Amino acid sequence: MTDKPRVLVTAAFDPDVVARLSERFHVTVIEPSLDGLSLAEMGLERELAAADVIVAELDVVDEATLALAPDLQLVVSCRAKPVNVDLDACAARGIPVATTPGRNAEVTADLSFALLLATVRHVSASERWLRAGNWSDDDVFEPYSIFRSIGLGGRTLGILGGGAVGARVLKRARGFGMTVKVYDPFLPADAFGDEAVVAPLDEVLSTSDIVTVHVPLMPETEGLLGARELALLKPSAFLINAGRAAIIDETALMDVLRDHRIAGAGFDVYYQEPLPHDSELLALDNVTLTPHIAGASDDVIGEHSRIAAEALVTWADGGQPRAIANARQLAAAASTTA
């Protein structure tokens, strides 16, 4: 037996962080699953019965899970948005749900900028062309002609969303000598000082050479870029989305791409995932595609492990972790029972 709080970890987790946590907690680590199942379906009845805390990433913490965990006091979702946790069910039990915001901000900014470069400089298209055996002695300079594009220095990058990822993309853009405009209605005009101008959406869209999407998906931003907004883009502009597909209206976007109304686009996110094999996007020659890999990095595991550990220590010390996803539900449940 142990007086240490019992922590059940089913997320991918940094072993060094586990070792440090073991000084204060009894930590049980389960091999991560990619199935996205309820923890109640994974044969963990004994572990759940003993758990004071669950740390999960893909596994679902639902009512069935809570029924098997009578001593549960805290859930940590290793996500920025805890879509794997039933927030209301946890609140009804008085269980706070902590999250790991910004865990993949750095690597998502990296991938976003890599996708931007690959799109603007035709990296994927030129590689496919080369691998297909098209480069010949008959015209050694042909690729120089057909894959010609723009440089980034002196160009304007429009960033939609100046949060954790958008702010990091800004830094990368400045390193390439770009002028940056940011659309974010929650930021003051001087949020980035001399590094960027915070401007209205229409101005950002109509004056940028490249636009990259990093606003969070919520009712107010779903379909933020519709037919009217996309029509504001310059014919020479590029559109990059490694954020959320639903920020851009699908019908309007496909019309723009089919008609080549912009120079090109790069996507890491899609309206349906996995991307169907018969998706029209796969047939378009003006689009660069990656299979939702922005967060695919070992560094993300290290970062969410660090943030989760911080939440656990704060909780064990009697405090409240800094990012509680169901604070509103907890307050409502408390008022109901008062």
C-alpha cells in the first residue's frame, strides 16, 4: 500500500518525467493505444478502481470510465482541447479536467512554415516531377522554368490567429525577412510591437502574398473564410492551412482551387480524415498536401508530459492547475448542489 496519490497514465509519456513524478506519486503507465476507445473497454478495471488521477491522450474518459474509478479526483487530457473527455460527466462528479495547452505549438509552427515553403517553392511537385524521370539532357533548364516562384523576403504574410501557433509562425516569418499582418479580434493593435501589424480580416486577406490559418475552431470561426473572403485574395496569393479545415468553407475553397483563382494552397487538415482516396484535392496540381502531421513529433510528448506533470504537482499541493477545461461546468454543478 502507499499514501502517494495513484496516477494512471495511458498517454504516451516521457519516461524521465515519470521517474520524477514517482517521487511524489504512485504512477502506473499503460502502453498507449491508438484506438481511441473508452478506458472502460480496455481491461483496466483494477487500475481504474485504484486511480486518483487519469492522464490520457487518445483514450476516452466517459461515464463508463468514471463508473469504474470511484476515487478519481483529477483527469489530465494531454490535448489542448480535451475532446477525449466527457467534461459534463466529470463536473457532475466534481472532477476537474486539466489540459496541456500549447503542447504542439512549436512543432505545428515548424510544419506550417515547412508547408508554406513547400507550397510556394513547389517542393513536392518538383520532387514528383524529378522522380518520374522528367529531367533530361534535352532541356536541362526546364525545371528552372516550370517551377519558378517567389522568394519570401519582402513579401507579406497574413496570419489568421495570433495565439500560440500564430505567434511562433510570426517569428519564423520575420527570420525570412517578411512583413507580417495578423488578424485576431482579441488582440490589441500593438500586440506584437514592431514585429507585426494587427489588422482587420479584409485587410489581411487582400494585402497578403501568403495567408496562413491558425484561429481556433469554434462557432464564431467556423466558415470564417467563405466565398466573399476568399475573393479578396490576390490571384498571386498562396493559402496555407495547418490549423482546422472547417475555418474555410469547403465549397467556396474548392471553387477557388478548381478555377486557379489563387497561385496555390497547402493543407495539413481536411474536412474528412483520413482524406478519401477519391478526394478531388488529390487531383489538383496547385495544392500541396500532408496527412495531418503538424503535431507528429516526439517533442510534443515531452512537452505535454511536462505540462501534465506541472498540473499534477499543483493539484497535489492543493492548488488548481492553470488550464481547467470544465471550470464552467464545475461551477454550475457546485451551484446546483449548494
